[in-house]
Amino acid sequence: MKSDVATGHRSALDVLDAGFADPDGVEGRMRITDLLISVPAIGTTKLDRILSDLRISRAKRIGGLGIHQRQRLTAFLQQRESTNRSRRRSRLVVLAGPTAVGKGTVAAHIRDNYPDVLLSISATTRAPRPGEVDGVNYYFVDDAEFDRLIEAGELLEHATVHNSFRYGTPRSPIEKALSEGTSVLLEIDLQGARQVRARMPEATLVFLLPPSWDELVRRLVGRGTEDAVERARRLDSAQVELAAQDEFDFRVTNTTVGEAAQEVVELIKTRGRGPRWAHPDAAPTAANTARGV
Ligand SMILES: Nc1nc2c(ncn2[C@@H]2O[C@H](COP(=O)(O)OP(=O)(O)O)[C@@H](O)[C@H]2O)c(=O)[nH]1
Ligand SMILES: Nc1ncnc2c1ncn2[C@@H]1O[C@H](COP(=O)(O)OP(=O)(O)O)[C@@H](O)[C@H]1O
């Protein structure tokens, strides 16, 4: 664990400024090596490389730096602080759950009402439905293009869903958004959620639950997009999918779309990671954990 005794809980930039202002004071006499080692994620290995890049010798103290060395060190620490700030703010959140629970509906509500969250647009080999727009709902591609995306490493995850078409998450828009401090929501199936967990353990996984089994069946029938045989098949997989809910960090019940969307957005904005690391208050509450499903 890093000790911040040397910097007294202040940021390294504050200590640097104090050292420049008073070269003979405590900060001015502080060694550059001690200052840099107090910065999170800088260890002895990185230290030498950073000092060499900044063209500062190990023996230097803050007060003894030349003007150009000061400028280079200040720019380096500013850049580091701003990168850390954006990393802290942005989250990758995966929303999954059984068929017809309302994943698409809740995700669309978030896209339309919370513009600061980026809803990832998947690539798929299925044909567009009436009203669906390429590049808005999905990137509609053929099998050859899907193979190319996989081979080029352009998909963060991909899976064949409901035994029929292939779906995958384009990697680069997500990496760009996260590096700019924008949170990203993926609405994907269970296989995809597991792949994301394996590849990006820092992602937050949210499982959307129906208020009851009967309501799930009503929604599937009410949507009217599958025939009776396909509905029966999907309900079988829904049983299997519901059994996986404990793999997820949080569970949100989709009783009303607006409230479920709001709960997901609150998880995006306030929870960095799952309960393994989060504050105890972050544990799912009785209110958002469905019973008897
Ligand atoms: N693994 C994975 N699943 C996805 C992706 N995009 C969508 N899905 C899932 O594919 C399933 C089918 O979605 P869709 O074609 O919109 O059909 P619908 O759910 O029957 O309306 C849903 O369970 C989505 O969560 C993706 O990029 N990766
Ligand atoms: N909170 C809700 N209350 C009532 N109906 C809902 C709710 N959320 C979604 N639905 C309806 O349930 C059906 C399935 O939703 P959909 O978003 O297509 O599910 P999924 O993407 O999980 O397969 C749709 O007809 C949708 O309008």
C-alpha cells in the first residue's frame, strides 16, 4: 500500500508547487524520487523510466529543479491526474437478463433520456426489422463481415444468440468513450456478459429481473414477435438464464421501465465495481432484488 506520509494527503502537484515556492522548506528539500513514489501506481521500476523521460537525475530535490525540469514534471503530473479522474468517472456496465424481461426497452429508455451514457451499438448478422436503422439499432452485417470483425480483433465479445444469428460488441467505440470519461452500457446476452467479465473484470454486471415469472411470459407473448414453438424454446432458456443471476454484481427488477432505467443509471454513476470491491452500501437491496422468480 502506498504511503502518503511524505505528501500529507495532498496531491503531488500541490507538494510540487509548495516546493517551488520555498526551495528551502520541507517540500523544497523533498527528493523527487520520494515525491514520485508517493503517486499511486508509480513503483520503483516505473520511477527510473519516468525520471529518464523527464531528464531529471535521481538525486534531485524539488527546490533544486531547473525551470525546464519543473515544466516537464508539472505537465507529467497534470496529465496523470486528469487521466485518473476520467478513469474514475467512466464505467462499463453490462445489462443482461432473460428473454423479454425488457432489456431492449430499458436500454432504449436510457439512450433516449440519459445522453451522458453511451449505449453500445452491436453488430449482428440478423436482418433489420421494419423501422430499424443501420448504425442506430445495430450494424447489420453479413456472415463474411462478421468473420472479418472477429479475425481483426474488433469485437470485445460475440455470441450466437437464440441458436440463430450472431451478435457482437465493437471494441473501439467503447475504448474511446471510456478513455474520454464517458460511461458505456452494453445490452447483451448472458454468454456475452460472461466474456466481458473475463476480459474486463472491472466492468459492472447488472441482471434485469421480471417482477414475476408470469409477467415474463406475458411480456414474451405480448411482444408478439415469436411463434408458439420459439416462445416455448425461449422460456426454457429463460429458466437457465435466471439461474445465472448470482454471477452478476447487481440485480434490478423491471417493474416500470422508468424506474428500472433510473436504477441502472444510478449504478453506472455511483458504483465503480461490483460488491467484491464496493462500499457495503452498494449491496443489492430488497427493493431491487426480485423474490420468487
Ligand atoms: N452477446 C451479445 N448479445 C447481444 C448483442 N447485441 C444484442 N444481443 C442480444 O441478442 C438478443 C437478441 O436481440 P434482438 O435481435 O434485438 O432480438 P429480441 O431480443 O428478440 O428483440 C438479445 O438477448 C440481446 O441482449 C451483442 O453485441 N452481443
Ligand atoms: N416494465 C415493463 N412493463 C411492461 N412491459 C414491459 C416493460 N418492459 C418491457 N416491456 C415489454 O415487454 C416486451 C419485451 O421487452 P423487450 O425490451 O423486447 O425485452 P428483451 O430485450 O429483454 O428481450 C416488450 O413488448 C416491451 O414493450
